[in-house]
Amino acid sequence: MNRRDSIKKLAIASGTLIALPSWADGWNVSDLSTHATSISVISQEMLISVADTIIPAGNSIGAITVGVDKFLQKLIDDCYDKEIQENVTVQLAALENAAQSLYAKSFPICSQIQREGMLLKLSTSENSHEQDFFKLMKSETIRGFNTSREVMVNHLKFKQVPGHYYGCVDVNA
């Protein structure tokens, strides 16, 4: 092992530990996003509200309970083209503007019925970008919900390996 590299790494680690208290003093929990993503914090809150509108919690589990919001953020960041990512960002901003103009409050604060109405307007819109956004959010929210561990194991009784294996069994021939 190279002694110089070890000493250099030790010095960097020591400097980091010395600087950590001053850095950690400046952050606030509200400044942190819900998931490490390129989607802004405001858009994340909008995405959470859209998922909650599509599958609300009610008396059972909802989309937010099983983490569909984080699934959508990761999916949009990693699996979709830049054009679709931009369309999602634009449509989330448009939803916020519509909520402000219709109800004079933010989309996440609107009631369930108000949010449903705004989303349903997108589904019947003449604008193809709005329809694409609605179809994407609806299908991916449902997919994220149905494939979550909570739903698969506890509600759909999914077993990774069906049946039980009995190794040494006496056979009467």
C-alpha cells in the first residue's frame, strides 16, 4: 500500500470532518427534496399531489403510502426522454397555474374533487401534450401502486415462489 496515498486520503477525510459541523448548521429539513432527482421541489410536491389524486388513501392504502411518488420521480428521471421530462415539468406548472386561477390556491392544497376535475380536463383536452401527460401519470401511478411490495404481498398475496417445497418425503409405492 502506498503510504503517500494513505496520508492524502486521511488528510482529506480529516478536513471533511472538520468542515462538517459548519456545513450541517446551514441546512433545513424543508430545503431537502423528497428524493434525489432533477425534478424541482415544487414539481415534486405537484407530482405527489397528482399521484394522491389518482389513487387516494381513503380507508385503505393509497399511492403515497406505498411510495409511488418516489417511483414516479425515479422513473421520469431515469427511463424517459428529455422531451417527456420537459412535458411533465411544463404540465405540472400548468396544473399549478390552473389551480391558482380557478381556486386561488396551490394545486396540492386544493380538495380532492377540485384536483380530479383539473386532471380530467387534461384527459379530454385538445392539446396532445396534456393528454399524453395525463395518460403517463395515470398509467405509471397505477403501475407503481400495483407493483409495490405492500400491494403485491399484503393485498394480492403474491408469492415469489408458489407452493411449498417438501424435501424428504416418504413415498408409499
